[in-house]
Amino acid sequence: RRLRTSAMQARSLLTRAARVVRPAAAQARSLAVTPVLRAADPHGPGHQHDDGYNGWLFGKDPSKSHEREAWEIPYYIASVLTVTILFFGLTYKPKTSIKVWAQGEVDKMKGRV
């Protein structure tokens, strides 16, 4: 009897598994038939792109001189000033570590200050 019940359980498990596998296979077949969708061209159909690879860095011709834009000079000045202020500000900031304070207290006690 135990052999019959285990065989029946195995058979019911196989039929359940087959029910689960069949829809997945049907879905895979339907996806294989689905046409591939392409992204729409924002310029419209038939638009030819003229901005191909020209071999220059950032597409700029190196033989032509660079014309500065309005933001470049103020940006460079602000960058240099920021680095300078940070350098001097961080170099001469007050020393607030516990060791420096303790050394000052020892110097006061010994009368060095």
C-alpha cells in the first residue's frame, strides 16, 4: 500500500509540474514570435544623422583656435580663489586637539608662559 500511495503522490507531483511548465513554454514561444520594437527617432522617420565620427577629440578641429566662452574666465578666477582661501584657512586654523590643550596647561603650570 505504501508503494502505491508514494507512486500516486509522485504522479500527482509530475502532473502539477507539467501544468506549471506548459504556460512558461507557451509564453516563451509567444515572445519569440513578438516583433522587436525599436526606439522612435525624435527627428522623424527617414532623418539622416550627419554627426558621424570625424576622428578628433570632442569633434573639435585642432588646427582651429579655441574661442573662449563667457563663463570660462570667471570660473577659473573663482577656482583659484577658492583653492587659495582653503589653503591658507586650513594651514592657519586654530589647533583644537586635546594634546595641544594639555601641553598648554603643562606649560602654564611650569610657568613657561
